[in-house]
Amino acid sequence: MVQLLAIDTNGQYQFLDLNPDVSIPYNKRIEDIEDITERKGGYTKTFVIPGSDRNDRFFRSAFEVNATDFNSTLQTDCVIQYNGVDVFRGTMRLNKITNQNELVGYEVYLVETLTPFAGELEQVSLCDLDFTDIQHEIDYDNIVSTWEYSGGTYLSYSGLTGKVLYPLAQTGYDEGSTVGLWDFTSSGITSPTGVALQTTQFKPWVNVKYLMDKIFEKAGFTYDSNFFDTQYFQSIFMLAGNSPTMGALSIEDRPDNQNFFEVVQDSFYGYRFEELNAGWKYVIFQSANYDYLDKYTLSTFPSVPGQTGAKNFFTVPQTGTYQFNFDIRYWAVRFISPSFIDFSLRDIDTGQVLGLYQGFPVVSSSNDINLYFNSNLVKGQRVALFVRHQNPAQNDVGFSLGKFRLYSSPTISTTGATINWGDNLPCDVDSVEFVRNIVNYFNLVFVPTGERSFLIEPYRDYLSSLSGNTLDWSQKLNLNDTYTIDPLDFSLKKQLNLTFQDDTSALGKFYIDNYDNIFGQRRYISTNPLLSGKQDIEFIFQSLPTNTVDGEDDCDFVVPKLYENTPDSTIKQSPFSSGPRLGFYAGMKIPNLTGSPVTWYMQSGATEVAQTKYPVISHLSQLTYDQEISDLNFTSNWDFFMDKNDMIGYTDNTAWNEFYRTPIELLYSEEARLFTGYFYLTPEDLKEVQFNDKIYFLNSEWRLLNIEDGDITEPSIVKCKLLKVPYRVPASTPVPPDYVSQQTPLPTPTPPPTNTLNWNVANNLGSLAPNITALTFTVTQGTTTYLSVNSTGSGAIGLPAGTTTYNFYVSYDNVVSSMNNLRLCLGVNPTDCSLAQVDIQFPQSQTSYIAQATLYIPASTNIYAHIETY
């Protein structure tokens, strides 16, 4: 029995009368749920509800029906029940009213309740999201706090950690600013005598999962995603580099240059003749109007006026040109005869005169003077204003209204600059576009699980052998109707391009100019000669090539180069407005140069802080010599740093291989087929079947693509389209950054073998030994193969300490006679199988098998590979 319930204007569900022979055709297709901008879900074709007293009352109220018209903008929630079980939940919309021979009918259609995701975010850019929880001052403490992220969700941390990241990246030099030079010279950031890296040289990156959560929060939606909860995804950050400066743009609540001060005299102060006549005395200032870096030392008036303890001086925080202004009022407190006084700017430790004004007359009336001092000063130098009598006149001198200020100096901007996200995030990217790009980048599906909720998973996981249910439709297939099985090739494009945006950064442009290709993008071309055309998937992101600091050889201090080369400009490495880029935060790494650790320096207020590790941002999940890694690029390209050291740069774990390769190769497989046919399905079948279910019929497994005109009122013959793929691989978790065991670089990029590996390969099958038609035994560390043999035997090789992989491949054939059991072993003696044991029952003819072991080898050892029966 079918029943239709709908909510009236009082918010109550009402049963509506249906024609006894009512049929409600239902349509559902995967394309509708995969487009995040639409999300139509399932829907019905129109059907007629008859006029009755109950129905007339309902429609007059719910849809404002009168004699001739109704409100077509209204809709109401509804439920269809079949044998008391809900088979459809959605909204009812009135399409038209029919009147035939005074029999009224209400033509309606139903749509599954899925609030349009894009509609909730219309014209909402990334900059319109609520970032109050990550507003912060761009200072040393906040920057360093972002390096503390060591895995897991950002919700497990306080403050900025896990949400925002300030990694090391070379971003060029702002003209006229104090900067740390990215080189290994005595004036660079790795020298204690050089200029430290300034906080103004850091651009922020924002965690991608945090951005996704903010977008869903803004739209009022929720999601479930095992993929978003992986360490792989939670470690990805996006560059907020829209600012055309070397660092982040801030709200102007303090000056760009905080290397300024202004100190003043609060009250009258006088010097007796004997004091001024004895030599230079400090001009005393008691308070500061501002001193952003706290580099001016003030003192109150001493008990004995003018004594040495009354020091007022400025400590120079940065080498460069300084310009000071000094004004004061003075007069003879006890005038005896005309005299003169001098003022100077002096080094208080060496006595060196840096600026001098002489011969100001001291008379009984007051005089106002306004002086300027310019000097090239050295970091750490201490300078102050002094006054003295020029001749032996017997005058005491009074001072008041003195003011001393630094108004021009090398730029230091380290504290008090509040981030302005609107100037740093790409505000031209709207939230829906960002979500769509993340969906495309990781080949995700967005499956509605409710009115305002989604399941979000990679396509390969959603369709893996472990996903969904297995349904047997063998008896449901209607063999009396024609069905078709077609190859997929004719509907596919020959070429698929996954492309990044063009890149004008130094490394990005070099790659384009020299290789006629964008770093990291992918071009897939089918080998089928019958295909033609191409499909482009273009991302809003730019790629992230990297290189060693200063392009130095024998170095593993690796950073992105996010500046433009401008050889005709004064600034050869110019900051620029970069598009968004994705990178792994790969943790803190010890940098090495020619086999020795490197220390670099960062400015904290007026202090340089030595750093022995640096925060890594990279398209690779780890900068390592011996660990498995992932690559956010779609192609494992040569990267610039790979000429400078022996770190792992190539990997099969690219974004293409992780998220695209399996689904694409299955679709393009010669075995892939498209089935169109008819099945006998009940309303419960229509409700329960999901697009990731495995549907069995015709001795094969298929995946549902769409249902056409299924009837949710009674069992019916339904037209369906399904896809057959050769196989489904189990879902796997991509390799994330390793925060637990941060790798300390080896003493030299290429360590010599320090251990001896004694190896032995044996075939213990006796008379059945000829059944092993081929074997290969390999020993590798990272990308280096230290041993590869293709026969039984033994020997010894030199092998460094490190994580070592042993692969034992064999090919089996029934050359002598078939076998019931075959065992492959890896162990530490001729009969041991403790490292790896592979048991094969009834081995198949002309089939290959493998045993593999991976373990850390700290010292010399033995390895035995052998074949036996069991």
C-alpha cells in the first residue's frame, strides 16, 4: 500500500488521497550528486493527485489555491511510504491544476530534499568567511607558534597552531626595507654578523581542512569524510600570498617601520657652570612618547645634576643610515657674561662625535633650537645627545621642552602588525569555486546523506572493493527485454589534462621557459587510436617548485622561491602577488651544508634568535633520504633541489596515482563496458541502492550509473544504466608527513656503505626446482638499488645503515609437474622465515609471486631468501 504524507501550514503531516492506480516514476543518476553546484538528488516525474475534500483543503492552504490560480513559488515537505516504510523524503511542488468534466486534479512532482550547497554560498568569497579566531599580530612569537603543528586535527591545538603556518619560503625583497639575505655569506641569514630574517619576510599559509570547515560552517552544512580526517589531508596548507610584498600585509595600527622613537623632557632641568665646563654631559629625557622596539634607555635626574649615572642613550638595532631631530629651549639661569654652548651626537662607548653643532649663545632670555643629525650607525652601537660649555663664562644653563626623535632609519617591523586577511587571501576566489577545486584536485565525490549533509571521499575509495554493499540482481534482470553492452571508449576523450595556473615565480617561469610545461601538471593520453579530443581540468592553484637556499650545492636547506626575477630592476628578486598554492607542512628539519648543520637567524623584536631547524613547506610530504613520501604534484617531476643533494625527489605516490590513475585506467580499460537494460525493482530496492554498491548479474560486478523512471509506488520494470570495470582495488591511505620521527640529515648527503650484508638465495624444491622458471632478488634503500641478482647463489655487499627493502620475485610454471604448496621465505639463516613468509596453495602456472620485507638495518647482518614446499 502506498501513502503520501505532506506538511500543512500548521506544520503537521497530513495523509493525502491518491488514485488507486497511481504511478510515481522516480529518476536518480550519479551525475546529479557529483556536481556540487546542483545536488538535485532523486526526483519524480509529474503525477496527478485527485481532488477530494481532504486534498482540496490541503492545497488551498499549502499552495494558496483559488478558483483560477495558485502560488507556484511554494513547496512543502513530503514523505512517500510503501507498506509502512519510508521510501522517499523530499519536497512537493505543485505544477498545475487540471479540471476535466468538473473533476479537479493537482499535478505535482517531488524532489529529494537537498538544499543547494552553492545557493547558500552565492557571492561568498574566501575573504568573506569568519577568520576572527586567527586574527593575530605578525610577530616572532606567533610565527614560531605555527611551527608547533605535529599532526592531527587543528582543533587539538590552541591559538594559530594547525590553522595558520608561516613556513620558510624566499619571497624576494621589498625596496627600502631591512631584510635578511637568503645566502650563506657573512651578511646573510645564516651568519651571526648578518641581518636576521625579519618577521616581515614571512607570508602566511592557511590549513585547507580549516578553510573547508569554515566554508561548510558559513553554508550551514555538515560532512563526514574519512579522507579529510587523514594525516595526509590535514597536513596540507594553502599559500595566502595575494599581497605583492615580501611578507604579509597588515592592518595599519602601527607604522610599517617600528625602528622609531620619540623621547621628551617632562620638566625643567638645569646644569651648573662647573658641570658643563668640565666636558660633555648627557641631555636628559625622562619619558617616551613612543619607542616601539624599546631601544631607548631613559633615566631620571640624578641627585647630583649632570653626573655620569644620568645616561640617556639609543642602542642601534640594525646597521644603516639614521636621521634624528632634536629641539629644545634653553637660557641662562644665572647670567654673568655672554657664553656659548655646543650640542653633539656621540658614541657613548668610544666618545666618537657623530654630529656636532657649536656656538649657541647663552643669554638671559630663552632660545629655541631645532637640530638634525644624520649618521651611518652600526648594529649594537650606543649613541646619545650631549651638551657642553664652549668657554669659561660663569653661566648656569636651564633646559625645558626638549624632544629627541628618530624619524628615518632601516625598516624593522616585528610587532603590533595585525594580519589583514583581505589583503593576503585570494578574494577573487569564491567559496564554491574553492570547494570545487579541492573536489577536482583529489577526485572526490560529494554524496548527499541528508538535506544539509554530505559524505566526501575520494572516488577511488568510494568505488573500492571495500566500499558499499554487494547486491545480487541476477534474478531481477529482465531477459525478455533487449539489453545492450557497449564499450566505453567511444564516449571518452583521448587526452585528459590536469593543469595548474601559469607561474611567473623564479622557478616556475624557468620551468615553463625551459621545458614548455608547467611544473607538476599531468597530461594523460590514451593509447586507443580511435579516440579523439581532450578534456581539461584546470585548477586555481599554482605549483610549488623548490630549491636549496642560494642554489647551493651539497645542501639540503630547501625552500620555495616565491619571487620574480627582475634583472633590470634595483631589486633583482622582487616580491609579487602569487596565486594560491598547495603544500605539505613537512615539519621542522635540520638543514645541512657540506655535511654540517646550519644555523639561521630570525629577528625577535630587537634580538636575533638562532634557529637550528626550519619549517618546511613542500609539494613533497617529507624532505628525506630514506623514507617513503607523497607528492602533491600530478607528475613526479625533476625538482631543482635534486641537483644539489641526494634526497628523495621522485615517488610513485603522486596525486595522479593516488586519486586519478585507478579510476581513469579502469574507465579506459578494454574490458570496461556500459550496460543498459531493464530490471524488476521494488520501491525498497530504489530506496536502498547506492552508487558505490557492487551489483552482480551476468557473472560480473557492475556499478549503477542511473535509474530511469523507477516506480516508488509498486514493483516495476525499470531501465538502468550500469558500468562494468575489470576489478576494484582496495582503498589505501596516502603517505602523510612523518611528524613523529623527524629525520636528522645524514652527516653527508651520500654516506659511504658502513655495513656488510651477507646474502644467500636458494631453491630448495629438489626435483621440482625447474618449476621456478625465473627469480630476482633485490636490496634497495630509498631510490638506490644495492643488489639485484637473477639466480641462486650467495655473496656480500657494502650497505649503509638505514631502512632497507628486500624483494624476492619468482615465476612459477608446471615444468616438471604441478605442486600443491609453494613457500617463499626471507630470514636470517637458511631455514628462517621470520622476516617474510608467503604461502601459495596450488600455485598457478605461468604466474609470478613476491615476498617482501622492509626493516631498519643499523649494522652488518645476514639475509637468506629461499623457496621451499610445506
